[in-house]
Amino acid sequence: MKKSYILVGLLAVAGAMASCSDDWDNHYESSAQVSKESVMQLIQDDPELSTFAQMLEISGYSDLLASTQTFTVFAPNNDGLKDIDLEDVDAVKRIVLNHIARFNNSTAAGDGHTVKMYNGKRFAFDGNTFGGVLLDRADIIASNGILHVLDEQIPYSYNFREYINVHASTSKMAEFLALYDRREMDLGASRPIGVDANGATVYDSVMYDYNPVLEHGWYGIGDIADEDSLFTMVIPDNAAWDEAYARIRPFYNVYDKDQSIADSIGDVQTKLSIVHDLVFRRLIENPATATDLWTTRGSEIVDPQGFFTGTTREHASNGIMYLTSKLNYDNVATWNRLIEVEGEDQEGRQAAQASTIYTRSVGSDNIYYDSISEARYIEVVSTGSTATQPGVTVTIPNVLSTEYDIYVSFVPGTVTDTLNIEKTRLTFTLSYLGANGRTVNTTFRAQNDAERYVTSPTECKWIKVNNDPVSFPVSNYYDMLWLIDPLHTTNDRVYTTKLLIKTDVNNTEFNRNEMVRRFRIDRVVLVPIKK
């Protein structure tokens, strides 16, 4: 049966107000017998709560509960904590934070009233229970809050990050994520309190935990420790981690004069790729019937059933976990996606000698509107003599050490004038970094197939540059950690893969108006060869 040390007529008012104030006269009738002892003192003075008192000391929260701040504590009695290993400090701290809440939360708030605990998890009152556990004694009023006594622990439900950190089977992922945990100062919440001997402002600092791999607003995979969000996450065990690492590592074969630096970069980029597409910002109850499934990093899972094959579903406090011993990544749909460079993108683009580049746009009434990416393209023309072969160099970012097919989309002259029936022949020179760090140049031009590299006079045309897949021996990739480093700017990026596109028209063809020395590019695309 639920018991109470003190019956307070206006506990409902106190619970509803949930005030931070310590002025109890504002919350209760003057007849209420408010204890002069803190919540911590009440716990220490109660022999049935001696184990929980020890846990508060071990976890470092005893001083907080003795302070003037307001708390509600749901303390399990000794019987409910008889199996606790007090030497496991991390486990002790987890349990303690699962039983402490800010502000005043009484049973008078009524059934269904939810309480946000100190660890962010939420539990509700329901009759004589809280969080599904029987209230042995309730509404014991302290000078700084309320104490409830429970028959047992509130069942602990891990969020994704907690599960990964706690279980030995996921230690490899936990170790990688922990590398980027850090404490940062909240400048907005911190208060200047003086100046040090050097004239620098001294703050009463408010700190918060932050992990950019998880929490960065643009590049992070999702704050999987956030109890106020709902996710679905595929969690690889150590076997799955090792298998994925062995499969992905060859794609990040980095060149550096210092091989140890190259190995370190490749190692980090591989591990980032493993975690890249594990999280979904929605609850996926049944993967077999899931549609329109996108990861938090913008990858579409086109075969959800295959992606989730072999997983085991478990409940998390902030969503649904799918535990697995093998990651069923479709490489080219996730971290090894095709690379697209728009012709109008000026970053890394350079006109060849005696060439000019014009950016053009098409309206929705243009017959090629649906065929031209982003409704824009570039026109490359000669500014030199009529014998000049105009050209443009396009820089290709984030190439991995794998095989690609290279395609270029060309726009016909009829895009602006239906009478402009013209075509041209092209040559392509691909430059990339070799395994020894030196630049490799490979030229592709028409030989036996005279029409292969000729544009269409009336249609948008994709031209495949290479016959056999082009194999890049080293990657040239900038990962999310590099991009979010405030010391780095876009100007610091050095991309070593480039494609020079030029006309390849002889004088006879040009003089007879059979071909022109001008062309229009929509975009360049590198399509990874699926492995």
C-alpha cells in the first residue's frame, strides 16, 4: 500500500508549478509540515535507503541533493538494490540518474503525469506506481524537494549511445565514438565573474557534452543519446565492425609522404564510413514494408529488407535498435555514391588557354528543361584564333581509391536556336594522383570509333569517356571531421583529380562547317563500379 509521511493539501499545486524556487511558503499551506532536512539528509537518515545513500556518494551526486536546488528523488529501498555492484561506478551512476528529477514532482499531479529524469528519460505516475514500480512511500517533503521510496529500481532502458557504450559486443564502435567526446563551454549560459591577472575574462562556466560525429548540425549522424528524439539505428557488433572495416578500408588508400599519417587518415575515414548510414530519423517498425527510407546523412536505402536482413530488434529509450553481426551496406547507395560535378560550378573549374566559359540558364518553357540538371549549363568557346581548340578543366572532388566509369553530359546548340544544328568532337585528359604521389595523365580520344566522342546536334547526350573502368590508386577525400574543423576553409582543399575537356576538330572539318570548336556541358559524373 502507498504510504506518506506527510499529507499535504496543495501538493497538486506544487507539482503543477514545478518551480525552481526554494521558497516553500509559496507552494504549500502554512499548516504543511515542511522538513528542515534536505533530500539527501532524509535519504541518509533512513536505514531502508542506506544502499541508495552509498550510491549517491559513489556517483558524486550527494552534494547536489544537499544543495538549495530543488529535486525529486525516487529512491529504491535496500531490497530493490540488493544485486547492485557498488564497485561498478558507471553502472551506479546510470542507476542514480535514472531516479533523480529536477523540481517538485508529487503524486498529486495525477495519473499520466510524466517526469523528466536527470538522464533525460521520462517516466509517469500511474496510481500507486511510478515508471511501472510500486511507490512504497510517497510525497516525503524535504527543504529542497520531494522524496519518494520505491519497492525496486525503475527498469533501465538504454538509449542508443548507452547501449553501445555498455555492451562488450559493441566495444569497437564505442571506442571510435568516444574519441570525439568533449566538453565545451556554453558561452550564452556562462556568466563573466571577473578578470584574471592577464586581463582575460573569467567565467562562471556552464559546460556541456558534445560529439561532432553525432551532433554536428550538418555533418553529424544524429544525437543518438538524446532522450527527446526518436531514431531507428542499426548497431553493428564487433564482428560486423571488423568485417565492414576490412571491406571498406581499401577505398581509403591515402597518399602522404609520411605513411603513418596516410594510414591514420585512412583508418579514420574508414570508420566514419562504417557509421555513416546507420541512423534513421524515424521509427521503422517493419523494415520489410518500409518505403522512402533515408538515413540521417542523406543516403536512400533502396532495399530496406536486404539492409535489415539478419538484424535483431530491441527497444531503446529513444527508438528502435536493430542489432547485427553483419552490415548489409550497398556501397554505391551509401558511402561510395556517384560523384556529380555541375558544369556551372566554379570551384576548381578553369578555362583552357584562349578559352572563355559562359554560364547559361534555360527556362521551364525550353524543350530541354527537364533534361538539363538544375536548368543550367556552361558554353565553352575559343577566344583565340580559329585554329584554337577551346577547353575547360573540371575538378572532381572526393574520389575514392576504387574504380569508376566517367560520363559527361553535353547540351546541343538547339537549346537556344532550333536552327543551330552543330556538333563537335571532343578529347578528354584525366589527371589523378598515382600511388607514388605523382600525377598520372591519361588521354581519351576517338580512334576506331570516329563518332564516339561527337556531340549530338539536336539532343542532350551522355558521352562515356572510358572503355574500361578507371582505377584510382589513392583516394582524394575530405571527411566530415576535416570539414567541420574551424581551422579549415574551402580554400585549403586540394583536389588532385581533374578532367580536361577540349574540342578535337581538324581544320578541314572546321573549314567545311562539318564541326564547330564550341561545346556545352551540363555535368560530369563518376559512377562507382559496384563491388
